[in-house]
Amino acid sequence: MKHIFVFSLLMADITEAQNISYGVRGGIPLNDAFNVAVKAVDPVTRAQIDAKVATNRLVIGPTMEVRLPLGLGLQVDALYTRHKFTTSAASNSASSWEIPLLAKYRFPGLLLRPFVDGGVSFQRFGDVVNLVTTLNSDRSRRGFVMGTGMEAHLAKVRLSPEIRWTRWGDAKFITTPSALLNSSSQFEFLVGLTF
């Protein structure tokens, strides 16, 4: 009976220490999601067709975090991005959703708390019908993610700028007239605003 009482007290303490925060996370990608791997040649003129890839400079989506004791936390984001592929003949676009699942550690501090986080990330490309004619069996990819930043407490709001790096698996997208490869490394500057 004594063990049950002690366990109940510990669980009550942990439950009180937990804090769930919601908000929005947004920022900018620091590199493009795709690279042009093969430049096509015009069959008539034999000239190379100039192809360009651009990632929209906005990443945004909801975020949720469960704060645990000892500076630990679990975080999940749902980040949306648009991508653009342009040749001299056409311009197409695609979108992607990235879902990083992160474990976070906050270093001690009063108003400013540095943090590190790491985990796995899942990305799914949508609206690729116009952009991609053939792709590997899946429009998804997985990767390992790491980040570091600083959290500031401003009244009831938490502001957390962060630099995040993701190492992706190598899914290959084939387009006409060029072949696109997913960038294997992704760098982002993100700012979270949570309540």
C-alpha cells in the first residue's frame, strides 16, 4: 500500500509539472528542397534547356509541445512549404508538409533558455501532378532532424528562434524535361510563438 501511495504522489507531481503549449511556427528555408540533376537538351536546336528550382521563402504551420520536468519536452510541428520549378517552356509548382517529432532539452535560465532538439521528420509532397511526371513509388521521405535555439518568456507568450538541420533520405523525382533530386540536407531558420 505504501508503494501505491508513493507512486501516486510521484505521478501527481509529474502531471502538475507537465505543461502543454500550442502555437505557430514559421520561418524561412535556407536552401532549396530540390536540385536540378540533369539538364535537358532541346531535340530540335540541341541547346540545353535552362531549368531552375526555387523554394518559396516561407515555412509555416501549427506547433504543439508537452513540457516535462528537468527541462525536457516533446514537440511536434506541421510545416507547410511551396516549391517552384521553372523552365523556358513552363512553370509548375508543388507543396510539401513536414512533420518533425522532436525531443527537446532546455538549459537552465530565467528569461532566456538555450535549447537543443532532435528527432525524426516525415515529409509528404502534394500537388505534384503538374510538376512530376514520374517519381519513385512514394511521394514521402523520412529524415533525421537536429536544432538549436533560444527560448524567451514574454508574459504568457514564449518566443523561440531556432536553426534546424534535417538530413533526408534520397528519393528521386523525375520531371520533364529535367530530373530533380531532393536535396539531402535542409537548413531552416524558424521562430515559434507558443502560449
